[in-house]
Amino acid sequence: MTGTAVLDAASAAAPSAPRPIEKAAIILTALGPELASSVLRDVNPDNLKRFAQATASLGPVSQQTLDAVILEFLDALAAGSDVAGGADAARRLLAGILDEDQISELLGDAGSSRITVWERMNMAPVAAIAAYVGNEHPQTAAVVLSELKSDTAASVLERLDQTFARDVVLRLSRVPSLDRRMHDAVAAAIDQDFLSALQRGQSRRRPAELIAGLMNNISSEAREDFLTHLENTAPDLASDVQRTMFTFADIATRLPAREVGTIVREVGEDILLPALKFGQMQGSDSVRFILENIPRRLAEHYVEELSQMDDISRKEGEAAHIELTRLILDRQKSGAITFLDRDEG
């Protein structure tokens, strides 16, 4: 369940304040699979069942509860020190939403991590994997890709140089069966040369990414309050978050104009029209930007549709904004879109 699904579920108020494990489930749900997996990368897989069970049992979550839980987590995260990987980092991250006994039970023997190098490799960003194997010998790249999930391997291949990718595909048909010692040596090299460096890079940027990843799941009012608080208490982090986050308002300044038509075709009118209507109600420049960068007849059609629509609720409008920005972010993460720097917009 993505952040949008959480908002969709917010049609009724929660009967009582969520328990700590439910707060954790809400946070992980709002973060989405990619960021959530980076937070829990070193947690013992057996203990992850608690999160899965709590997530599966989540009932309707009101916007008020969602705001409160996320802001509680953000306050704890923004007030903390640099985030790094490992069991200690997981303990720090979870301290704002779980008590000490629950953290200890959850982490268990996470310090000794039973997650293999290949499992961690499969959780790494596709673009990072492609950059790594693209600098290796094609045979090494073939060995690595043979250990990845098929969809991950396919996404990696799409990002490689075409000639190099063809060579790798040919070698995939004759990837050697490595003996245990050689297999361990390859895994150790990947762990040292790729995964450790990747984790260090993630550690430097994770606070801003975590905060930005949650921002679209809270109401715009709560978001502005938190950003104001962050600017007053941690201006450097606030600046990093502003560069990292992407909201409906950022469409006008960060989305290349040539990408608007593709986004409009993919999102569907059931999301686009409420998003535009709510943007109109807010006086957002992104509405004008979108309408100016699609075919004139289509723009005229949307203008007419919008003129006939009644004002929509904040809940419905913000849910549409989240869904629209999620689609844009998905395309950006896949490499289909490159955002403009804020000063380019």
C-alpha cells in the first residue's frame, strides 16, 4: 500500500491512537518499498514479519492520524544525528516510534545480518547497479546479473551501453558454475567495492530522502508547518529536503515541458482533473504549466471540464496531487525523466 493508498484509506477516523508497531507500519507504508527497504535493510528477515502483519492489519487511517504519526517521526529524524546503516542506525530510526523492548525484539540478531550479498544487491537501486557493472568485465557483469531477479536484471540491462549489454547477454548463456570459494570471493568483492560504497552514499543523503519521501503523504498545511520548523531549527537539512522533495507545486519549475504530454496521457482524467481543479483552487502555477504544454484542443477540453466541476475537498485534491506526483517520480526513478534544477525552472 503506497502513500496514496493510505490517503485513500483515510475515509474514517481511527478509533484510537495507533500502537507503536502500527505507527511503524504507517511510516513504512508511507515511505514506499524503495525507501522502506533501505531503512530495514539489515533487520533480520524473520523479524520483518511483525511489520508485514501490522501493515496487513492496518484499518482506515484518518488524515489527522497520518499527519500526527509522520510528524512525530520527522521531528525525531530531523533532531537526530547523521543516519548510517546497520543495527545501530535502525535502532536510532525506530526509537521515535517503538519502545526499547520492542526495538530489541524487532532487531534480534540483525547485527550479524543473515541477508546475503545477493539479496542486498537485489534491493539496491537499479541505476547504481548498472553504473557498477557497466565498469566491470562483461563476464563479471554476466555473473552479477545471473544472481539478480529477472525484472531487476532486465532493468539493469536497459541502462547499459548497447554494445556492452549485447556482450553481457551472450555471456549469460555461458555463465560458469562457480565453486564455493570463487563464489564467496565474488560476493566479498561486490560487498566491498559496491555495497559498502553505496551504503556510505545512502547514509549521507538518507535523512533528506526519508523526510522528502514522507512529505507528499501529509496534508499541505502540515507539510508547510514542518518545513517552517525545519528551516528554523536545521536550515541545512531543510535546504537538502527542499532539493529532494517533489510536490505538485514543483511541476511548474522542475518538470521539463516536453514531458508533460506523456504524463497527461498516462495519468488518466480521473486523477488529472481533480489534481488540476485542486491546483486551481490553490492558485498553483503548475496548472497553467500543464495546460500550456499539451495540445491546444486537449487543453481547451480540460479548461471546459474544470469550469463545470464543483470545488473538491482537500482530501480528494491532495490524494490526486500525490498520485500525479507519484507517477512523475516513478518515471524519474526509472530514468525516463531528468528533473530540472530549481534554479533552471
